[in-house]
Amino acid sequence: MSKYVEIKLEEMSEFLSSLNFILHKRDPKTEWVANKIFELKNNSYLIRIYTSINPEERSRGVGTDAIRVGVFSSNGEWIFGTKRVNRTKNWKKSIESRIKEIETRLIEQNAKTDEIIRNIKQI
């Protein structure tokens, strides 16, 4: 099992900025989150990363919380999330993998929806 690493806000911010995410604090008492709009045809989605970095700008302690990645619809409804990202030395690769997983699933879901619509129009 990989060893826990502490992630500082500055490191997380630089990494997520390079992926076009905007990092912010939702309120003074909660963790920092990062958001990115993912556009797909006529649909917009919000990919959100719950960083597990506390208001004091450090990652939470060992075993207390993991980094989470999920997606919301344009009207703010939760669609789905990925498996957690542990705060280990490979956290950056794991976040990138979860983002790719979300984008791929959204593309596949939209393709299926397009096919259903085409089939309905043919009836």
C-alpha cells in the first residue's frame, strides 16, 4: 500500500490550474474545491474535485478523507462520481485518470442519447 503524502494548497492549485480547473473555497469552514466546465454539443457539465484540503490550506490527516471527483448537470444535479483518490505519491495521475473517466462516460452517454433520438425521429 502506498504511503500517505500531505498536499499543500499551492501544489494542488498549480496542478489543477494546469488542467483548466478553478480552485475556490465554498465557505470558510469547508474544503477547497475545483471546478471545470465540460462542454459537449448542446450540454454543459460541471466537473468538481473535492480536494480534501482544509481551510488551513493543508490536506486532512491520514485516513480522514480522500480526494473525490464527480460531475454535475448544467442545472446542478449530481450525475455520478468516480472512485476515491487516495492522497499518495500518485495522486496527480489518479486525478487525471478520474477526469478522463468522467469525460469518456459523458461522451458515451451523449452518443447513446443521440442514437435514441435518431431512432425516434425515424419512427
